[in-house]
Amino acid sequence: MYTNRCNINFTSIFLRRPDASAAVRGSEKYPDINGRVNFYQTRMGVIVSAEISGLPQNQDKCEQPVFGFHIHSGTQCEGNADDPFAGAQGHYNPDECMHPYHAGDLPPLFGTDGCAFSAFLTDRFSVKDIIGKTVIIHASPDDFMTQPSGNSGFKIACGEIRV
């Protein structure tokens, strides 16, 4: 029999209203991307859940898209011709850790027919720490080595984290 040693009823977490969320939208080049990232504070850390659709696809089964996924320190999803989400700034990294130990480094999103779902627990930040920050989806997977951002490519979608 499985015993949840964390003493968290993970199923019930998703039945309540998130403590914060971000409505994610794609850049002008990726207008079909949309979704939501929810943040639930627990005594063990923050449960993050992401539901995204409209992601770029690849028909080759051996090259299904994997997307970098991060919290960035900026407060807005505004940008310019070179960077559609320049206002998101760089990875959220309040402790100035080396990559991949930034507080904002999150597991990648795995695209499936243009959709992605992810849910995980992290203690790298609290919900109150990230309110007002941004969530970014990058075009390429994070390699978890390259400094400072994991060589995860350009920003294709952004959401502002709000209560």
C-alpha cells in the first residue's frame, strides 16, 4: 500500500482556488499559445500546475517539442521587436545561485499535439515571493548547464503572476 509521507492530500489541493495564477499567452509569432499556470502554497512548498495549448508541434515522433519553463524576475509581458517579452527580464534568482539552481528554474514542458500539462512540488520559492513576477515558456528545452539561462532559446509565451 502506498503511503504519502509528505502528509499532503495532493488531490484536494487542485479542488481549491489557487493562491496565485498566470494567464499565459503566446508572442505575436506564436498567437495560438494560451493557458494557465496555477500556484498552490502548502506547508511543504508550492505546487505548480501548468495547462498550455497551442504550442508548436513537430510531426517527427523522435523530435517532439520540449520547452524551457521558468519564472522570470520581471513584472510584465511587454517587449520589443527583438524580444517580445523583454519586460519579463531574466530568470528569478534571488539567491544568485548557479543554473540550474535558480529559484525560477522549473521542469520543462513536454509538448503533446500542441498541448502540455505539468504539476510538481517545489520549495525554491513561496507564492508570496513570486506574485508580480512572470512565467515564461521558451522555444527550446533548458539544458540545465549553460549559464545563466540554460540555452533555452527565445521566449515564445508569457504570463504575469497575480493573486
